[in-house]
Amino acid sequence: MAKKESSGPKVTKTAASVLRDAGASKTAKSLAGSTLSQANTNKQSSAATARTAAKALNDGRTSKATKSLAGSVLTQKSKK
């Protein structure tokens, strides 16, 4: 059985910061919400959220914080 991933303290701090930032993009806020909802749980990212995260990682304009959140979301995606 694979180890269940959970959002760690560093990435949850980043997610909280993004959610408080009025200038953060819709994508960043979506990924931040997903990251926080998975903190200290065994929840997994949905396929739609994983697609959003993958697009964010492939977009050259994506901020470092958003890439961190996208990585966290993809790490928590179901391996099925």
C-alpha cells in the first residue's frame, strides 16, 4: 500500500498567504484551497484540480508560490 501524502507546514503557510493576497490569480487561489483542504488528511486531489496544477506548472508565467502549490496538489493525486 502506498504512503498517503499530506500538505506539509511550509506549503500550507504558502497557501494561506496566497489566499490572503488580493492580487493572487484565480488558479493560485484554487490550488491554495485544495492544498489547505488536504492538510493533515488523507484526501487526494481530484482529476480536475490535478489538470489545473499541471497547466500551472507548464505555464512559464506561473509564480514560484503557485508552482509550489501545484507540486503539492500533484503529489497528492490518486495514482490510479
